[in-house]
Amino acid sequence: MNRASSPETVTPTGGGNGRNGRAAYDLPAVLDIAVGAFNDYGYDATSMGLLAERLGTSKSAVYYHVSGKEDLLRLALERALGGLEGILTLPGATAGPAEDRLRFVLRGAVQVLVDDLPYVTLLLRLRGNTEIERNALERRRAFDHQVSQLVDQARADGSLRADVDSGTITRLLFGMINSIVEWYKPGGTLTPAQLADDVISVAFDGLHRPA
Amino acid sequence: MNRASSPETVTPTGGGNGRNGRAAYDLPAVLDIAVGAFNDYGYDATSMGLLAERLGTSKSAVYYHVSGKEDLLRLALERALGGLEGILTLPGATAGPAEDRLRFVLRGAVQVLVDDLPYVTLLLRLRGNTEIERNALERRRAFDHQVSQLVDQARADGSLRADVDSGTITRLLFGMINSIVEWYKPGGTLTPAQLADDVISVAFDGLHRPA
DNA sequence: ATAGTTTTACTGAACGATCGGTAAGTAGTG
DNA sequence: CACTACTTACCGATCGTTCAGTAAAACTAT
């Protein structure tokens, strides 16, 4: 019914397993399956029963690996946010002209998006229904705010146009980049590096043919 | 707890009502409340009970106006899709140079997005869990495809850069525009017309200061 | 080497809560 | 008295979660 890899192909942990022929899953494997399901159906519409079905085990087996549904969400969001926040600590994001730093961060964001595609996808679709979700949204806003400050600095330097509001620019920029999770399929002809180049180029130079 | 208008402020249909002091709601009013809740919590996470609470009535009172939860979704999506599809039938979208038609459609899309903000928001967050959702997603894809053809034509005319893949351009373009539903708040200093101008300008000319 | 013990990784059944939806009755209006 | 716009009470299904039990692997002791 679905085109994802069948449960049996994922992570028999190598060594020991349960009783009969069944494979033993470890936490990262369960998390991978869970995030995939969350993205396919939405977090709320994904039941623990369906998750178990995708793993080829029972509902309660999942509870051996994680403490609950929200725990899976928390783990997944931590990974996505960690990747994004990591960009801002890199040298390329902290030193040099503002426009260069902005380009570095945007390129890094595209890289993280592609590397941890399902995890970031999950993050970008949050609604803030629970405390965990609201906490993640806050961290995401903090990241956006940091990038927004880079835009401000680049504008002050005269590198960026000043006829459009700075907040609007940041939001349109992220709108463009974040939309990648909705359509990019890794493994195609468009490589992550080329995608990053395209995004940066379209963002800075626009759609018109180069003069 | 939430900052939306309290139930009592919306649409006592004017004339006749039920029994005691309670107001009588009509279908558009129920739909408005429902779409607002769907966007706040997500469609799946929004229960009919919560909907009734927001309306200030009982769960089953909602069923007097609509045949069920999915009916509310169907009605809302019809409105959003009708608005978008309508743009493509307008003269500005069917005659003239490809770049002008593209600009017209993008501007129109921004306009519809803002005019029917909650309805389009709902559309853009669909996951395709039910037949109704899948049908709406198909219509949305058809709309995107028509715009994609405009991009192709503008490229063939030499109006748009040809060094970036046409599909990538269309997707980044929609990524930018569709992101508006995630942050635009009507009634602020940024008017819909100014927003449309900014979007078109950033998309075609990029972020660099004009030469 | 083998017996006994502990640990790992589950199974199947059941829990209370909540879900979308329904049935039957009723207060107010024309 | 018919009609509108509800009400309260409830249905079966499904939700996330828990629990007691257990087969097999891993470890320890002799």
C-alpha cells in the first residue's frame, strides 16, 4: 500500500533478538518509522496501532522502546532543531561580512533540511497543541530571529535592497527554503548542493535573466 | 485561553432563534468557526466537541447545520480552490505576454490567499488522509501545473533566467507565496496590495539592492 | 560443559477516555 | 399544530497506554 521500505528491511539491530524469527528494533529505527508515518498522515492522525503495523510488531512492543507517542515527537524535534541551531555556531555564521554569513546560514539550512528531511518536515508542520510542540516552536522562532538579524545587518551594509520591509524579506526567504520539505525528493537529478545553489541564486538575483 | 473572538460575537443570524437567550447560527458562521479551529489545532486534532464549545452550543447542534466533520472540510476546501481556480479564468491570465500573465496570476494568488486566508491555509496544510483531501490536493496540483506552464512560456520568451530548472523555479515561487498563510496578519501596516507588490518584486528582482 | 539466573524484547488482553455520530424529546415561533 | 433549532443522553469504535506473562538470548556459577 505504501512505497516505503517494508518493515523487515529496517534495522534488525545486528545481534540478539526476541523470541521467534522476529527482528529486534532499536530506538533510532523506531523513530525513523514513526517520523515517516507522522509526515504521511500527520502526527495526530497517526495512531500507535498504525505505527506498530509499519514496524511489524504489536502496539505494546513500541512502548518497550519509547515512553509514549509524545516521546517520539520530542526525540524527532530535538534532532531537527539541533541540526538547525548547529549552523549558527559554525565559524561561517559568526565571522565575516553580513551578506556572506547570511548566505552561509541559508546554504546550511538547506543542507540540514535535506540531510534530516523527515525530521525537519515534522518540525515545520507543528501546530503547537502540546507543551512539547510549543517548546519546539519557540526554539524555531529563536532561530528565525537570529537569521532575521543577519538580514538586518546585510541591509545596513547596503548589500540588500531596503525598499522591502526586513521582516517580510526574512519570511519570504524562509517560505522559499522551508517549502523544500514539501517537494524535494533526495536521490533525483537535483543534488542537495545544486538545490542550495539554486535557492541562494534565485533569492539574491531573482527570476529575471541575468542582465 | 485563545485570542480569537468569543463565540457570542459571531453571527446571531439576525432574525429568529432557538429557545432561550441563545443565538441561532447559519452555515457560513459555523463554517467560519470550524475553519478557524481546524487551523488552530489541525483538522484531526479538532474534535466536534471543541467546535461546539467555540460555537457556544452542543455537539449535536452542529449536526443540525452540517452532515458531519468531513462536510465542513469539503465546504471549506471548495471555497479555497474556487478562489484560486477563478484567477486562471480571468482575462489577465489568458491573454498577453507570458511574463505579464505570470505576474497577474501570482498577484491574484496573493490576493486570494489574503482574502480567504483561513480557507486557503486549511487547503495548504492537507495531508491526503481521506478521499475529500486527496481530491482537493489533485485540484491544487492542477492549479500549480497551470502556473508551471506559464513559467515555461516566460522562460521560452527569454523573460526568465534559464540556468535554473523550471520545476524548481515554480516550486520556490509557490513556496514563497504559500508561506504567507503562516505569518500574514490582515489589518496590520502591511496591506494586501503592498504584500503582493513585495512578493512579485522579490521574486523577479531578488534581494540585492537594485543596480 | 551444564545448570541456574537475569535480562531483553516482546505478546495479547484489557483499561478508561475520547472520538464522530445518532435518537428522541422539547421550547419557542408563526 | 407544524416547524425550526436546538437539548440531553447515549452508541460503538478507536484512541494512547498499561499490565501480566513469556520465549529466547546472555550472563554467571559451578
